[in-house]
Amino acid sequence: MTGHLENLNKEGSIWKQMEKIMEAVPEKAPLIHCITNPISIHDCANVVLAAGARPIMAEHPEEVREITASAAALALNLGNITDARRASVLLSGEEAARRRIPVVLDMVGIGCSGLRRSLVRGFLEMRKTFADENGLPPLILKGNLSEIRVLGAMEQGKTIAVSGVDARPQDVVSDETRDEIARELRTLAARHDAVLMATGKTDVITDESHTFFVDNGSPRLASVTGTGCMVTALTAAWLGEGRLLPAALLGAVMFGISGELAAEDWKGSGTYQLRLMDQLSVCTWKTIETYRKVSVWNE
């Protein structure tokens, strides 16, 4: 049966949850532990602040357990792997799993190297050891569509050739591929008991039961490095409230809208980067209601 798209009703429960998250985070100012890369670390910290949360960017293996234990959410980014960062990803991830602190794992470049695939595989195997009566520890698995597909392929003993950290040209959401992608990602989400967040021109946010397509964004975002990392940090800030699917959807929608508004009256990539941060810091729930481009996919 072919799936169909419906408009996301603003009275729907997930929409209300997103609104409540956006209200609660600035009031509570949760601590968000981010292990990211030096390319985007400054912007990621500022994105967390723009959401009203508090960033801490600790990555030394001897302290990450302690830092994670005090955090409301954990963001892990594989964009630039070193020996210390690899160890810290697993140590902090284990501490978060033990305490059921929600995590967003950004599988940057998983298609580039066996090292990154091994790290993701090790993280997911470690997570299984902390399953309890409530299921597996809370997790958002994030990447572009090619990176998400690499994860699915490697679990079947297959390989997908990916050049660099960009999505392959064939891995795009279109009217022809929408149903296939929705079913594929739902299956993977169910397998991992996680929320999947596939970013691109159209973002796909899904768990095993609900799938959302987000068409907010601007081609100008490609002129600034680290925007994917910033989405991860923003999502982690909203994840401080502990609700996976609404946090992922809010992160994608808010960042896409901010990218659109920042692109107005374009003057170059330098001012665009500054305007992007401005838009993130002044974004309100009214802004999201006004500019959102979200549809829900159903069988």
C-alpha cells in the first residue's frame, strides 16, 4: 500500500510537546555535554546557548564519565576522530546508558572509514548491555541519508561506497523515493529502539511508528561548515527534556527555519553565518508555527 502525506496538525500531541520543550529548556537551563569536533565546537556551544541550555564541551577520557553523569543530555559527533575522542565517545556513552541519559549520536563520515563504522558498532553493542524493562537506553541516531543507509547495510554485512561526509546524489527524498525511505528508516528505528534523524534537503525524523518529513532549510546552509554538527547540538539541547521524537523534530524544524530567514538579503557566507546564529537565538514558537513545513507520512 502506498503511503500518503498529511499536514502536521498543530493541535497534535507531538506539536504540543515541542512547544512545551521550547518553553521548559530556557527555564531549566539543562547542562548539555557535547563531544564534537574542533571544526564546529565553537558554533555548537553557541547553538546550545541559543536554545537556552548550558553547553560543556569536555572530551578528555579521564573526566567524561563524571561530566556526563551531571548532564541532562549527551551529544556525540564523529566528525574528527582522535584516539582520545574515540575513547571518550564510548566512555561517556556507557555512562549515559547506565544512567539512561538521552544521547544523540551523529554518525558523521560512517561511510568514510572502517574506524568510524567500528566505533558506531561498538557503541551500539555497548548500549545493548544496559537494556532493562523499559527497553534500550534513549538514543537518537543521526546522519545524512547515506550515513543512515551505511548503518543499515553494515548490519547486513554489506558495504556502501560513500565519498567524504556528503550524502550520495541518489540518497535524496523525492515523490518517488518517499515511501521507500520512510519504510526503510522505520524498520531501522525499530531494530535499534531509537529515533532516526536523517538530514538533507528534506529531513526525515522517525521512530518505528511515526515519520515526519521536514522541508525547511536553505541551500545557503551549504556555504557554512559544521551546520550538521549544529543541528546535533540543537537537538541535544531540546533532548534535555528527555523526549526523543519531539526533540529531534524541533531541532530539524528550528534549524531549517533559521537557515531560511538568515538567507534573506544575502550578502555572503560570513554575514550569513552570523545571521544564522542571530535567527537561532531569537527563534520563538510563533516563528516555528509561522514558517514550519512539516508533513507526516502514514501507510
